[in-house]
Amino acid sequence: MIFGRAKREATPLDDVDVVLADLDGVVYAGPGALPHAVDSLNRAQEEGRRLGYITNNASRTDATVAAHLSSLGLRVAADDVVTSPQAAMRLMRDLVPAGSTLLVIGGEGLVVEVEKAGFVVTRSAEDAPAAVVQGFAPEVGWTQLAEAAYALATPVEEGGIPWVATNTDWTIPQARGIAPGNGTLVSAVHTAVGRLATIAGKPERPIFDEAVTRTGATNPLFIGDRLDTDIQGARAAEMASLLVLTGIDRPKQVLAAPPSQRPDFIVADLRELFEPYPSTTVKGERTRVGDAVVEIDGVDLRIVSEGSRQIDLLRAGAAAIWNSGRAIFGFRVPEQLYADPFRVR
């Protein structure tokens, strides 16, 4: 069912005991908080819900992330933050013996977790590492990527060592715009060695399972800004998901989302966590959300009523396409349907 968790007059937070949030593009972009994020998350906490944070960004420690969030006005301890390096170490314990030497491609956030897990850090392939672990850090450059390629030169089927990447996000939101993410760096090594890494962070389950275990969640809601990592991962972990349009993915991507990446809720910003979420009504070829109505007419997706809110028009268009069983390229879609007044500038 599209928007299966949404009930008439219910808010996205109804029956939720733990709110789990991504960071980049949800809480902040660069050092600064995104509009309405901090106030909304604090309100959710004040109303009795536990908060947890899940991040694929491997460049900082959980304590550093918690300090940053605290500086923005959130009440956060290090244990509330689940990072992709932590998920990577969960995987690594099953791949190599305890105390092994790992070639670390990344920054402090990854180094700290490797050492906390009892492994030895090296930066050189000449130290015969038992595995390679790779995560994002702004300082990662050609020299580190080359060391990874040297260490991974032997194919797995010929006895090559394991390679774990914290995540493969192609982009990362920054204060000045969208920058290349860890996926681009992992891809550079892949191009050199012809091997694929094992992924620890979103959209894989380990990082979500760790968050649920840590928070004791029974009915969590995950908030993200990316369909291919946040929403896909939450769905794989069988938890409700909410896409907020303050980060990476835009209305065009929402309309085109495959089944594995369709959120339960779509909001313009986090204030809408507390607003009644309008139901989706389908009658024949017409789909209504609020006072926005769209209609499928052959290959045309027509706007019958734009309604009073662009977010409801987007929700209606997404529901119509998703329920049709046809991909977006099977339709002619009017530009107004994917207008983007939501982008944070």
C-alpha cells in the first residue's frame, strides 16, 4: 500500500517510540543546521520519543558528531550516534581474526573505531594487512587510494584479502552545495582493481539493526533525505521511513522511485512530522491527496487540481505513478508536478 503507515488525521509520529534520523541533508548541511530541524527533533524528544542518529559519514567519531549536534541545540550523547565505521567493524569481526592489521583508508572516525574494535591500523599495503577498510574523509587522496589498490591487487578467488567500505554514497551535502561522497572514492579503487567492496552502512541492514538494538525501538521511524540509501535501507530493515526534501533527492527522483525506495511519508521539512498526514484516495484513474488531484490518461499524467500545497501535489503524483505498476518513463509528466520550491538555498 502506498503511504501504508499514513492514517487519516494521523501524523507521521503517531505510535512511534524512537525517531532515527540521518544527519547530512536532514539535520545539517555542512556545519549549520537545516531550517526547522533542531526545533522539530527537540519537540519529538520532549513529547517522549527517544532520538537516535544514523550516519554513513565515516570522517568523524560518534563523540565528535554528538558534540556537533549538541552545539546546534540538540540533546545528544555519543551512544545516540550510530556510524558506518561501527557497522564496518561488526562485519570485520566475522572476516578476519581478532587483533589483525587493517589497512585504513579514511580519517579519524574510522581509525578510532578500528582501534576500539581491537584491530591494528596501518596506512601501507607493505605491512601485509589482513583486510582493507575504506571510509570517507576530506583528506583522502590519491596516495591512500593507491595503497588500497596495491593491497587489493590479488582477486578474492586467488586468496585476496577482504575489502569493506563504510558506505557508497555518491554525494554528500555541504554548506556550499553537493560534493562527491565515499562512493566516488570506492569507485576509484574498484576501477583500479576490478573488485567490489562489501558495504557496511546504509542501505545495508547492520547499521539499522545496531540502531534498533541500541535504542530498544519497537516501532521506529527513520528520517532520511536519500532514496537509494536512507529509504531503501529502512525498508530493508522493515521500519517506517520518511523522506524530507531538505537534502539530496528532489521531486523528480521521488516520482521515479522504484518500489524498494518508496517512503511511507514525504515532507517538505521536519515541521510536518507533527502535522496530520493527508490520506491518499484513489478513484478510478484519479488520485487525491488533500485538495491536489492528478489523473492518469493513457500516457499522460494530468493535473486535475494543483491544490493549495505543492507537497500534496507531489504526494498525489507519486502515489499515482507508484500504484500504476508502470515506471515514470511510461508517462508524460507535467513540469508543475515536479516543481521544487522545497530546496534549501
